[in-house]
Amino acid sequence: MRIDGIGQDDDDIRYLFSYNLQRLASLSSRIALLDIKPSFGINIHDWRAMAVLDFLGVAPLHTLAKRAGVQKSQMSRTVSALEERGFIEREVNPEDKRSVHLRLAPAGRKLVADILSASRERNRQMLQHLTEDERCELMRLMEKITVGSLDYLRALKGEGETRRPPPPATIFETEIL
């Protein structure tokens, strides 16, 4: 039987790409939770906020929340807790004195580096049954799926082609709307 991620009219949910992607994402989150919380003392929301801020460098709260895929109010609570622990610092936005920019504090940068190292090993284990070429192909295909999914999201939101931004150079530049 050929499983194509779409299925036939008489197939059930197990044949859908979206169902299997959600199962894999949930499994990945459970694995990360079992690794990160006991080893590093932070939760998944904390990790996501710090990891995203690490690649952004400096960002306002709304950008951090959007790139991390969480509500601004949840990110605000997360950032406050991380700031209290000395992992994130705030600075006045030089372009708008009413807002602040966030950046990782030195302790936050160290923690991110340590967790990224552990994450690489976790990902190595998760991808152990793929060759290097297959891993590269998987990432290439994920990028194509992301671009197609963003096109579909824009269509569902009623945004035409006129509002479509230029395609990202890589999946790492893709921002979920």
C-alpha cells in the first residue's frame, strides 16, 4: 500500500500527513521535556523563548512571541520569569522609547549553548534510521511543505498573491503568520 499523506476517500486519519506530523511533533516535545527539564531546570516554553532569542539576537516581545509560536501574553510571563533568573535582559528600544528589546544575558547564552549540544544528540537519536542524504532530503522537503503551508494559510486568511512576501531563502527564515 502506498501512503502519500493525503489518502483515499475510504481511508482514516492515520493516512493524513497533518495527523502524522502532529504525532511526530508531540513525540519530539515529550522527548525534549524528559531531557531538558531534569537536566537544565527549565521548561519547554523557557527553552523555546531562549533558543529563538539566541538566533534573533535582539528582539521586541511581539517578534519573539511570533517566532516562538506562542501568544504574546504567554511570552510576556515566560520572559519575566527568565529575566528574574538572570537568563534574559531588557533594554530600551532606541527607535521607540516606549518599548523594550530583549536579549540573552551571558547566563542565558551559556544555557542555550549547553541545551543545543544536548539537542543535537537528541536529534541524532531521533534521526538515527536515516542516512545523511535522507536527513538532508527531509529538511529540503520540510522547507517545501512549510512554503506550501504558508501559501495555504494566506489563502484561508483571504490574503491574495499581492500580499505574499518574497519566499524565504531557507526554512530558517520562514515566519509563521
